[in-house]
Amino acid sequence: MNLLAFNLPLVALIPFLGAPIAAWAARFNRLASAWVAGIVTFLSLLILMPVVHIPFDNDTLIQSWSWLPALGLDFAFRLDGLSLLFSFLILLIGLLVILYARYYLSPQDSMGRFFAYMLMFMGSMLGIVLSENLIQLVIFWELTSLTSFLLISYWQYSQDARDGARMALTITGAGGLAMLAGVLMIGNIVGSFNLTDVLASGDLIRQNEHYLTVLVLILLGVFTKSAQFPFHFWLPHAMAAPTPVSAYLHSATMVKAGIFVLARLFPVLSGTEAWGWLVGGAGMITMVLGAYTALFKHDLKGLLAYSTISHLGLITLLFGFSTKLAAVAAIFHIINHATFKASLFMVAGIIDHECGTRDMRKVNGLLKYMPHTAVLAMIAASAMAGVPLLNGFLSKEMFFQQSLVATDHHPLSWAIPIIVTFGAVFSVAYSLRFIHDVFFNGEPQGLTKTPHEPPRFMRIPVDILVLLCLGVGMVPVLIVAPILTVAVAASLQGVPPDYSLAIWHGFNLPLLMSSIALVFGAIVYFYREKLFRWHDENLPRVDAKTLFNRVTHGLLVLSGKISRLFDRGSLQNAISWVLLSGVAATLYGFLQFDSPLFGDRTLLDANLLTMVQVGILIVASILTAVMHHKRLVALIIIGVIGLIVSLGFVKFSAPDLALTQLSVEVVTIVLLLLALFFLPQHSPQERSHKRLTRDLVLSVSAGVTVMLLAMAVMTRDYSSISGFFLENSKPGGGGTNVVNVILVDFRGFDTLGEIVVLALAGLGIFALLENLRLPAPLRDIDGREWSHDPHPPIMQTLTRLLFPLMLMVAVFIFMRGHNLPGGGFIAGLIAAVALISQYLANGIAWTNARIKVDMHKVIAIGLTAAFVTGFAAMFLSYPFLTTTFTYLKWPIVGKFEIASAMIFDLGVFLVVVGATVLILVELGKLSHASHSLAQQEKK
Amino acid sequence: MEWLVAIAIGVMTSCGVYLVLRARTFPLVLGLTLISYAVNVFLFVMGRLQIGEAAIISADTTKYTDPLPQALVLTAIVIAFGMTAFLIVLALKARSELGNDHVDGMSYVAEEQEKKTAVGDSK
């Protein structure tokens, strides 16, 4: 087995396999789970390594397995430059975050849970970036929504964490659904869900009449995930998560998933005016709004959250420019943002850890308490501001350059560089605040503990990331150029444009914009007090959380109202609605056809006997309904109906049904009688005339509808598939009773299902009756005491005499079932009746002492027999439940047929006997127990 | 003859539905039993009415009734028994847990109160 043939799915799935191990390891040692998470991540990276060279050879690796071939779906993975870049980001930053989290989490936090969630999230992210199939991509996409929900709500006891997690899940999950719709439309247009085909069909999609719908749906997914305006508000609330989670989700992964899809589908969707307005517009608003708001956040993580929003807007805006160079700048900034933002979040976590608060009004002057961390934070924040010689500067220069040239054909293009510079000014101002407010600006205010440097290993991830910021900023060609080139090539699906990663481009407009941003940023920060006051006094507070809560609450109330229209907590009401809609649907069905209601089949002549029978049946039915208050009477009358129905089966050529109905009738009535003993003997009269009228109308219309439907069918001729059964019953199944051969042979699988249901019903009843205590009524309905002689001698004697005879009948009916009316079901019921009559006549104790058979075992043996018959056929390489038969010649008996189907039928027989007797005897025991209970009470 | 059977099905359905809409468990079980009769007969007559043509293969005749609906109905009858048994035991369990046999499991007091408010509403 060649590992390299399926290593891509392994990369994404190994974290999922590792998650339970991480959770399990925590039971032994809380640090063990961190080790497991680290090793699993490293393993994923290791498995990826052998194929890393492929994108650099300008190749794309695809590993694909057929999944649902009928729908053209493959389980397919893809590795190109873009996937590789993102995989590296996810795995490498993942490793750093795991190391950081190991020190961050306090002893009270469950490490196992944290790292298990973390690994699942990592696997979902890897699944997104490595998917070749778009549907599969959406599945992993929704998995990130779910796992990020778990991560954000990690501190479950905190209301903020729960709310934030729920908001993130609602927004991103809903966006994912929109994206699924968009992906389905793309698949419909292209005829394939494979990225290779989709990426080659850009013109086809852009020229399609539904292009705009597709674009909007995909963008809904992207914007919700990547926190673009107007869906950005979930991200600040997600800051309730532990800081390692924020560092991971909001730098390199979760929010970058949306950006990833933008980059992935760039060649397919971009280049149109709609794309420019939607993507560029959302990006620009988000960038400016995020940068502006970030300055006013006193919470360190709040500042970083809005800064993240702003930078995501910047990247989105770049993609909105639709040019190749803008795509280069966007992907470059993805890398840079991931490095400096992850390190800044980690610093924020360290400060929180060491000071006990993240409020910048309290946290001041930390430089002398933690100089090392301060230096790291200052470098990272400068990268975020776009200071030269750091990575953020390079991508920001490219961004400024693009803002000047990308839209120069548009009348409004002069405004873009101005707005962009405005955003950059605030970006510098909040970065400056992060540095100055936290590390300078006097002494800490009211901290509960004295801050100091964090543990050495907690700082190492930050060290590494900041070194990267510096390295990329100074020698970009060496460190970032190769991976950037292949990622851009993959995103553009073509040759990357010429671009320069030089640090110095001479005095030009972008440099001027950078300088303006730095200078004015410093000025804005200097006058911040005034600005804060102006901001507080003049700008209305828009709290998206209140709005979101109002909307979700409104939706809940609305759906509650709608369901209360139909369901007022009353079963009667609910059933009425179900029945009413059933009747309405049937009547509507009648109206759909213009053929006459009744056909022209020759009908049978009615005869007097049948008329009398139907007359009795009608009277009995109506009496049951009218007399239902007198329960015993109603029960006796309903028995009449059952008998007439079985007579009807006799009349209309269905002897098997008649036999079954008759024996079922006996056990049903005994059962209901036993149960009635414990229920009130009368139903109280219902007084509401309105309800009675309504029910009457409903039931009559239901009856008429069913009658018309039955008549419409019976008056028409038809062709049936039964010809096959009639022809093959004897030669193929070896029996002349076609009904029985269908049951045990042609459609044996159905029967198998049915006896399983029966067995489950029996066992379920057994479980329900376990430990049930119901006091028996002391007197009957008319005030008479119950007879204390429950077993009359005549009945005892007769049933004992008849017992062997009854069993003989059951055996006879069973044996002849294959050829004449009978079979396992009927024989089983007859045997059950025989047994039950013993219980009735002689009492449970007497009978149990003589029939020492556990009915559970009977059911089990029956089911086993039925299944074994099925599997035996498979053993002989026939399909499940294939039967065979042969003829034997026995002395005296003569020629005798033996069929394997009979073993199956025996299974049916045993299950029917077992379940029926189990049900009735359990109920009988209950009554027995309650009698003695009642007698004790009496004494 | 077809009309007679159709009417019988209709009447059984009507009475069954009426009983199913009642507020107590026992009439509900009776109603479901009636409806199962109706449904079984309905399914059975999908094979049309035939007299004296049972589906037992013999050399003397070539005309048989449709055996397939019969096979389906046969198991349906047995399953209906299982369902009835389960329901009635559920009703017993509800009686023992809730102290009454109302389908909504409400106590008599609450029910009386509901009736009073309902009367008040209708006035």
C-alpha cells in the first residue's frame, strides 16, 4: 500500500482521529493532551511533506475516490500552491498555538476538551483548503462553524462565551448554507463539482444568466465567515473565547476561510462589475469601519478584533480590484496578517495572564515589567501599522499601489486612494495605542498582581512569529517569494504577474501614502482624548448584539406563534389538523384529474347475506362510537366488527386473511379486557358541543373521502405484478399457497422486518410494565365485588383437555401453510391462544409451574432462525433469504415436501407466539399483583 | 357488492376517526383498532373483489385473485395487534404516572379549569 496515494485525505482526517485521543489522554495527565495535539499536528505536517514539491513543479496533485457516482460526486482532495500555503499556515501556526495554550490554560480548565476541539477545528480547516470537490469543501466549511462554536464557548460557564459562540454559529452557519446553494448552482452550470472543471469554466459561469445569484450566494458565505460588513459583528463577540483560540481562529484560520474561497474562486467569479462593487465595496467599508472602531476599544482583544476586521476588509478590497497584481498583494497580506496578528493575540493573552485584565486604561507602563514581551509586541504592532522593514509595510505598499491603478478607468477611482489612506491613518493610530498605552503611559492602575515576564516557552511562539515578521520584512525574496509565487499561480490559475518584493521602490505615491498614514496616525493618537470625547458624544451607539438578539428573539416568537396555531399542547387539536390536511389533500387530488370519479369495471352483484353482514357492521361501528363511554360494552361491540371483517375475507377469496383476523381478534379482545381492568370503566361525557360538531364533520368527511377513494379504485381495471408470483410460486418457491410463498419467500425480507417489529413491541411492553404498580378497583362498574373464584372448574377441565388438540391444530396449520391456507403467522397466533387460554383458565402460577418456557428466549430463537435462513443462503453465495426445497418420501406419510422457507416460517411462528404470550402474560401478572395489592389494602 | 364494501370502509373510518379525536386513552385505542380494520380492508380491496378464486395454485383453475395485497395485509394485521398492545400499555403507564387517562395527561382539576375558561371564551 502506497501511503502517497492517499496522504492528502490523511492530512485532513488525522486531526479528527487525534481529537478523541487527546481528550482521552487528559484523564491520565493534563499535559499529555497537549503533547498528543502537538504530535498529531506534527504528524499531519509530516504526511504532507513528501508532496510539498509538487506545487513548486507547477503541478497540481489530485487524489480522488468515487463517492456518489450517480450524482457525479467524488471524494477528492487537491494540492496546489494555494492549498499548500494555507495548509502551512494552519499547521505551523497551529503548532505554535498548541505550545502557547499549554501554558495559557489554567489548572481548572479541561485540557483534553480544549485540545480535542482544537484538533477537530484544525482538521476541518485543512479539509476546506485541500478539497477538490466543492460540496466536500462546504461540508468542511460547516464543520469549522461547528467546531469554532465549541472553541468559542469553551468557557461554558460564561454567559458572554455562550452568547458569542451562538452568534458566531448562527451567522457563519447561515452563510455556509447560502454558500452551499451557490455551490450547487455552480455545479449545475458547469456539470461538475470538481474544482478542476469549475476553475476551467470561468467564462461559462460569468456569462450564465444566474451569475449574479451565484455570486451573491457565494459572497454571503465568504462575508459571514470573514466578518465583512454588515456581518462583521460576530467577531468581536467571539473574543469571549480563550486567547489561544482567538489567536488561531482570527489570524490564520477561521476568518481566512472566507478569504481562501475568494482566492480559490477568483478566476471563476472575478472581473465583472458586480464583483467589483460587491467585493470591493464590502471590503472598503469593512476596512475603514474596522480601523476606526478599533481605536476606541479599551479592551486589548477588542482592539485586535476590530483590527482583524479591518485587515480582512483590506484583503477583500484587494480581491475586489480584480487585477492579478492585486491578487498577489492580497495573498501576500494574508501571510503577513497571519503572522503579526497571531503574535499580537498571544501578547494580549500574556498580558491578560500576567495582569488579570486587558483594559488599556489600567494596563500601562509594562515595559519595565516585561521588557522582552514589550519588544516583541512593539515589532508586531509596527508591522500591523505598516512601518518599513517589517512585513506589513511591504504588502501595504502593494495595496496602496493597487488602490491607485486598479480602477483608473472608473469615474470614482480618485476617491479610492483617499479612503484607503484614511483607513491606514486609523490603522497606525490604533497600533500606536497598542504600543504606547500598554507599555508606556505611566504606571499600571489598580492591578491585583505585579506583572512579570511569562514562562519562557509561552513566549517562544511569539518569538518565532515576530522573527518571521522581521525576516519577511527585510529579505522577502528569500523567505516568502517561492511560496507566494506558487500560491498566486494557483489562485489565478495561470502565470503569476511580474511583481517586485523590493523594500525600496524610490520616492513614489505609495510611499507618500505610507508616510501620510504614519504622520497623521501619530497626530490622531496624540489628540485621542478629544477624539474619544467627540466620538462618545456625537456618534450614535449601534449595538449589533442587541439588534441580533432582537431579530433572533423575534424569529423564535414568530415560529412559536405559527406552531401554536396548530399545536396548543393538545393531542386532539394536533390530530384534527393532521386529519384535516389528509382529507384536504385527498380531495384536492380528486380535483386534479378530469376523468370521471368512478370507472366502468363490471361490478359484482350484491346478495342479501352480504347486505345483512354490512348492515351489522355499520350498526356495530356506529354503536362503538356512540357507546364508547361504556367501555366494556364498546369493547364487546368492536369484537363483532372484527368477526364480520374476517367473514368478509372468507367471502372475497382470502382464507389466510380470515384465519389471521380471527385469531388476532381473540388475542386483541383479551388484551383490551385485561387493560380495561386498570382504566376507568367510563369516559366522562364531553360537554363542548362545538368540539363534538367539529369532530363529527371531520370524521364524516374522512369516511366519505376514504369511501370514494376505495370506490374509485374498485371500479377500475388494473394490471398487477402478481402474475409473476402466481407463475413462480410452485416452480420457484415450491408452494401452492401463493400468499404464504410471498410472505416467506418472494418478500421474505419484508416479513423479517415485520417480525422484528413485533418482537420489539413485545420487549418494549415488557419494559414498560416492569415495576408498574396500578391498584385494582375493588368493585366493578355496578358496585359488585370481584369474584374470588377466578378459575371455574368446568373451564379448567375443558381447556386442559383441549390444550393438546389446540396445539395439534397449530402444528397442522403450520405444516400445511406452504400449500394451503395457514402458515407461521396464523399457527403462531393459534398456539398463543392455546397457551393464553391455559393462563386464563388455570391462573398464572399454575400455568407457569407447568410451562417452563421463557418467552424472551422463544422470541430470540425465532429471530435467530429467521436470520440464519437468510444468511445460510448467503453462505452458499446466493442472495440473502434465497430458499430451496426438495421432496422426501417417508413411509406412511408418503411424498413430503421440505423447504428451507419452512425454517424461516418457523422463526415467524416462534416470534409471534413469544411476543403475543409475553405481552398478555405480563399484563395478566400485573392484574394478579394488583389483586393481591388490593386485598392487602382491604385487610 | 363494491358499494357495500366501500360503505363499510367509510363507516369504519368515520367511527374510527371520531373515536381517535376523543379525549381519553381507551376510546383512542378503540378508534385506532377501527381504523386498522378500515385500512386493512382498504388495502385488501386494492386487489379488487373476487369470489371463490383463492390464490391456491391448482390444476383445475387458471383464475386467481391477486395474492400480493393479501400478503401485505396479513402482516399488517399482526403488526396492528402489536401496535394496539403497545398503545394500551402506554395508556396504562400514563395512567400510573399521571394519575389520569386524559390523552394530554392533564389532571382533572386543570381540565375542569380549562373547560371553565373555554366556556368563558365562548361567551
